[in-house]
Amino acid sequence: MKSAELLPGTLDMLILKAVSLRPLHGYGVLLRIRQISQKALDIPQGSLYPALYRLEHQHLITSEWGESENGRKAKYYKLTAVGRKRLREETASWNRLVAAIAAALNTTPDDLEA
Amino acid sequence: MTWRPEVNLLHRFRSLADALFRRDRFENSMSDEVQFHLEAYVEELVRAGIPRDEAHRRARIEFGGVELVKDDCRQARGLQSFDELGQNLRHSLRTIRRNPAFTCVIVAILALGIGGNTAVFSVVRAVLLRPLPYGESERLVSIWEKNTEHQRKDKLTGGDYADWRARNHAFDEMAYSWDASYTLTDSGDPQTVLAYNFSPNFFSMLGAQPLLGRTFVEEDGQPGHDRVVVLSHHLWEGKFGGDRSIVGRVIRLDGDPYTVIGVMPNEFAHPNSKVDVWTPLPFPNGLAQNFGLHVFQVVARLKPTVSLTQAQNEMNFLARQSAEDHPNTNLHTSAELEQLRETYVGNIRLPMLVLQAAVFFMLLIACSNVANMLLARASANEREVAIRSSLGAGKWRLLRQYLVQGLVLSISAATLAVVVAYWGVAVLPQLFRTQLATLPLPAHPGDWLDWRVMAFTLGTALLVAVICSAIPALRARPSQEVLRSGGRGTTERLFALRLRSALIVGQVALSLMLLVGSGLLIRSFLKLQDQSLGFQPHGILSFVLQFPPNRYSGLPRTASFLEEMLTLIRAVPGVESAASISTPPLTGMDARRPYFDPSGPTDQQKTDQYQTVQYRVITPDYFRVMNIRLKAGRFFDDRDRQGSRNVIIINEKLARERWPNTNPVGRTLNVADLARPEPREIVGVVGDVRHEGLAAESPIEVYRPAYQVSWPFFGVVVRTSLDPAQLVSSVRAAVWAGDKDLPVNDVRTMEDLAADSVGLHRTIMLFLGLFASLAVLLACVGIYSMISYSVTLRTHEIGIRMALGARTPDVLSIILGRTTMLTIIGLVIGLIAALGLTRFLATLLFDIRPTDMVTLVAAMLTLALTAVCAAYFPARRACRIDPNIALRDE
């Protein structure tokens, strides 16, 4: 699948989604997003952590040190109630936007005369 | 993803605080997290088959700059502002440490300017604007009579008071007061208390509330009910220890029992703060037809609908009516109204305003000086700014840095300014103590400080410091020219140069104005000092003896008692001579009596009737003790006793007025001992005495011998070759040896009294002189720094010119040309302003015109000379520039 470019403002949404499925550390978030986007989205590594810190600052996610799969210390992020709510809202809004644009872009000349 | 602040504020704050206060933990945690990420990525790459070293390298490259990422994370947490602030503060402190003198000077100048200004403004506001502690005090006015010939304000006569009170429509109420004094003999030394008699409605008219008990009511005016007294706060605290059960207690005034009915609070001080007690005085009906004795000090309350002007008009009308009804006495009488506040502060208003103006000029000069210094430094920083700009520092980032620098300066100055202001308001009222004695004023320095004034002056000065610090960043552009020329362009930025020039001109002009003002006051003061008092004050001790009326009254008892006292006093070791006068000069005491010249033409007699003359009762050797010269005739002697011919001695001024071409000795003048003028023979003429102090004209005076007139109190003057202050206790002891209950009051040396009489002039002169000196110093520093900076800036250019053949005069004209022109412009502007403004000083000046040429020229020369001195060293440095070194040195 061709990779899509990440639209600005969507990184936060994707991180929230990734973390909503299961608590993850930063690297894990990267992998998860790659996975759930069918390998189409690859987050630039330099923007991941600032985004995570920003989201934590806004209390949409919280962090906790825990043990990783290979026994190392890692910082795990998980969604807060507020974050869950935000994710729902943003998803709905995004879907609406996408539907509207898709409809606009799929218009044929015939539809106009209706 | 939108940022919705209202949801997150608390969390953001907690998150930031957490990161800020546990910074190490935050940093470590962040490092660990990044480390983990990199390792995980490396593992992934290794699993994909890439060799470990290569994997490490790739991982790092893909991640991006670790520090940059960390910076972004820090920013996400909101730490960036704090970090930057910390950086800026450290930078500012480094800058200060590099040049501590510069910072100290700026902080000191600002602190003194702001603090001094706040102190003076606060005091002036408190004195001139503070509301009086009475109900609706703006409606209270004092009523005076004025003799339009002599232009003297006077208290009202009984007749005028009665008439005007009955006939006016402008006032709700009128009330009068009358000074008096009693001897309080309770415990301790017999004490004379200064009292005021109030009409029974006085307190209620003022709307003044007592602290304890009550004030007067109408019944207190009735005979039998009038032995009541209200105490002042300081007497209550001082003499009675603040005893809260004092109401109802009986104290003895002049031996008579008086019941204490109330105590006034500290703020109440009518008519001045020296009054100890108030007693009621019902209107003495005998005085209702008296138009000769001016004894009633009247205050009235305007009706709510009447303005001061309307009231004045009505009083003018009533005064004219009185003139028609009583032409003998009131022909030249007019009424004058003034706000009660004016009565309290009238004669101190101008000095206070002059002081305020002067200190404000000082603030302007201080601020402009500081601005100048900061701008100079800013220009010197241009290179640094240019480099940093071209390296990518944002304009706002630089601005913030310089703002912090300015704020550090400002806040230090502000803190110091508060200290200065606090000290100022503690010290200033002490300097004007005598003049402020009449006002109800706050007791503690903290209460004086007007915080609004402080905030305003602080704000202004901070603005100056901050703006001038930030200017380099505001104009920052990565200027190729600046960088290439090594940061020292041959011209300052035009804007900065123009601004600094304007500031120098301003400083010079303001300094000149202060110099002229203080010069005028100094010359005036010296002329005052040159005046002769008419007597020799050196070595004279003066005090006042109060005769309790029930023990010594009438001749010959007062005269013989006086003589006994003087004998005892003369026996004190160290005393050369002693004499007595009813109202000694410079003490503020005086008495006037009606008089006329019986031999003059009859119509002059009519208009002369009830003119008044200063009236004094003396023992025979008074003039000798005081070294007052005899101009004609003789002094009093043993011939002048009770029963023999009634005689007077007049002073030169009166002799010149009445008998300009003849010897008045032997002639008769009708002078009143009590109310009616009686014929008295003139036996001598003596020199004029400046009774009210150096600044006032000598009045016309008439002296009567103590053996022919009795008087309820007597001043005593004692001449000694020692320091008069040393005799005080022995003289007191001598008096009490004669009568242990006799109070000895107002013990002062004549020299102190003479100094006090010009105290206000001296204080104002000293202040203005201080400000002028500081202003000249600052202007000097300003000019010095401007020229010095110019030399530094243009060393290279001068080197080139010298190499091309320029000589010393050429170099001087380059360096000094601009500054000389600025100084001259400043002098001209200052001169014009001074000519316009010094007229406001006119009433403070003695025998000097506000446009006195000598002072103006001297001031200009002083300032010009200072400018030359300031320019000397930098100019010399410029001329000593070695072209070789200058050209080589970049």
C-alpha cells in the first residue's frame, strides 16, 4: 500500500487511538500506528515524543514506568477518561470531514443537475 | 486537534509544576525514555539483518537530533519560558558583574529620583489635599476683617461678629474662638496650658467627634455650667497618662475647678496642634457693641446652596453697611473669607509647591540621565545583537532578553526607591515642623506614603529603564554594515543619536532652571541675613512668665513682683543683665492698641481713630539689655511710676510717620491701655525692631513702663556672656525660689528664635540648592558620557583624519562640535523657561527680583563651566590618539 502523508493535526489523534487499544510505550505507539494503518503511516520519530509529552500535558494520556517485553524499564502511556472522550469526538469529526470531502470529490456532472 | 484551554488548565499547571520542581527527575526520565526507544529501534534493525554498528548509526540519524527532540518535549511541557527566563537572568547578572559601577550608578540615580519624588509628592498631598477631620470640611470658611489701608488680616471685633452673624444669609452657622491660657496645677510642675475658648456651638459646627466623652453643647455656655473643659489628645496622653476614666474628673485651671467632659482624637487640632484644652466661652455681651478690640477668630459653615464667591459678595456688602453705620471704626474695614484649609496651610502652600516642582525636575533629569546611559550601552551592544540576529536569534527572543535586563535594573531601583521614599516621608515633615504645627497630620511615616504616587512614579521610571534597555533589540537587523565594520560604525544610529541629543538638551535646560531658582533663593537668604533685627540677639535667653490672675493682679503688685523676679534672676551667676517686656520679639506674641494723634487736623483725627499700634510694656532697662539704640529723648527710669505722668516711648518708624520733620519728644499721643486711647507723653524715640522676624517689616511700636501698666504675663530677656542655653535650669530655679507655682514657658535663646524666623526660607533654599547641585552633577555626567562615547566610537575615524593631517583644533571640533551646540541650545531653552517660571518664586524672595540678571548670568556661567570640565578629559583623550594605533586597532 502506498504510504500516505500525515496531515497536520492528525498525529495526536492517531496516538490516542493507538494508546486506546492497549497501554504502550513510545516505541510501541510507533509500531501500533504502523500496524493499524496497514503499514501506510510511518510517524517521523522526531515528532513522536513531543506529541506524547504534549498530550500528557493536556491530561489526555497518563504515563507510568513499567517493564517492557524484554524486561527493560519503559514508560507506558494510557488513555484517560478525558482522552477517550476526545478520541471519540475527533474520530466523529474526522469521519464527517472525510465523508464530506469524499462526496465532494466523487461528484459527477450528472449529480449537479439533480 | 484543537487546544481547548478551559478543560485542561489545572492539569497543565500541575504538569508544568511537576516538571519544573522535579527537574532532574524529569530530565532523567526523558533521557531514559529516549534511550529505550533507540535501543528498541536498534534491536529491530539488527533483527532485520543490519550489523549492530550500522544499526546504531541509522537509528540515531532517523531519530533526529536527540537534544532537539528533547527541546521540543520541554517546550511541550511549557518549560521553555522558564528556561529562557533563567537564561536571561543569568545573562543580565553576568552583564552587571562585568560593569558593576554602571549598574550601581543607574540604580542609585533611579532610586533617588523615584523615592525622593514619591516622598515629596506624598508630603505635599498630605499637607495640601488631605481632607480635614470635620464633617463636609469644604463648606467651612474662616472669616477675617481686613483693614484696606494696612492690608492686614485681622480677627473680628465683637460688634462686627454680632452684626454679621445676625444679618447674613450665606451661612448656616458662625462660631468664634478666642485664645487663652491657664495654669494647670494638678501634679508635677505647674504647667501653662495653651487653651482656646470656643463658642458653645463650635465643635458641633465643625462636625468634630470626640474620642471620649462629649464636646460642648449650648448649656455649657450658661453661667454656672461653664466650668467644663475638653482635653486635647496629647495633653490627655502626656499629662494624664491616657487614663480612660478621665471623663468626669475635676482639674484645676488657674486654681478653679473644671470638669473634664471629653477628650478629642489625635487628628483634631483647631486652630493648631499646640492647643492643650478647650473651654466654652459664651458671647460676652459687653462686646456686642465693641468695634475696637479684634479678638474673635471666626469660622462659619456655608449653606449647602451658597458658594464661596456668593458668600464673599454678601460679606462685602455687610462690611460696607458696617462702614456706614460705624464710620469711626469700620470705615476701612472689609471682610475676607477663605477656606478653612487655606487658613491652616496658606503660608506653606507656595514653598511646598516649589519643592514639588524642583523634585519633579530632578526626576526628569534622573530619568533622562539613565536613559542616556542605557542608550549608549545599547549602541555599544549593536555588534552583539547583529551577530546573534544573523545566527538566527529571533527578534522577540532578543527583545525578551533585553527586557529582562531592563527589569532587573528597574526592580532593584524600585526596591531601593521604596526605602528612600519611606525615609523621605519620615524626615521631610520634621524639616517643616514649625509651619506644619497648625495642621492635623498623620503620626507615622507609613501613613504619609501615597501609594498611588509611588506606583505612578515607579511605573514611569520602570518604563524608561525597560524601554531604553530594549531599544537595541527593537532595531535589530542583521546589518551587514555593522558586522563588517567590526561593530563600530562611524555613526550611531540616527534615532539613538537624536534621542540622546534631545535628552542632553533637556538635562541642561532643567539643570539651569534649578540653578537659577536656587541662586535666587540663596541671594535672597543672604540679603535676609544681612538685615539687622534692630537688637542684638547673641547671648540672650528669653522666656515667658505667666501670672495667675487671682494671685497677682493690678498695679502695684505685678510691678513689684516683676522687680523681685528680675532681682532674683540677675543674681544667677553668669547673668549680666535682665529685663522684661510683655511680648518679646520673634516669639510670635504681640498686642495692639488703638491710638491717635490728638494734635492732628480734626478730619484726620476722625479717620485715624482706632488705628492700632504695637503695644509693649517694659521694665526700664529693657533697651539696654537688648542693645536697642536710643534715637532721641530718654529711656524709662524711676521717675515713671504709678501716679506720675503717663509716658510712652515710640520707635523711629512711628516718629517718622507722624512727625517727619520735628522731634516728637515732649509731644502727646493718645494710646489706649485698655480700650480707650488716653493722652500719653512721648519721652523718647528708639530704633526699629523687626519684631516678627527678619523677613517682615518692623511695625510701628509704642512702649509703656511696667510701673504704669499691669499685664497678665511677661516675657523676660536675660543677657549673658556664656551660652544662654546653659543658664536655663539656674534661671528656672531662681524663678521658683520666688514662687514655686509660677510656670516658666517658652524658654528659647534669641538666636534660635532668629534662626527659626527664617527657617522656612532656609529650608527651601537648602533643598533647592541640593537639587540644583545634583542636577548639575548629573548634567555633567551626561555630557561627559556623551563625549566620551563619541570619542570611543570615532577613534578609528579620528586616527584616519590625523594621519591625513588633521590637527588638534580640527579633532576638537569634530568631537565637541555637536555637544557644544546641544549645551548652548539647552542653556537658551533653560534661560527662557527660567524667565517664565521664576515669577512663581516672587513671594519667597526677599529684596530680589525674579529676573535678577546677576543670578541668571552666574547660573549660566556655572553650567557652561561644568560642561567644559566634563568635556575636558574625553577631549584630551581624543587629542592624544595615536593614528598608528587607532588605524591598526579594529
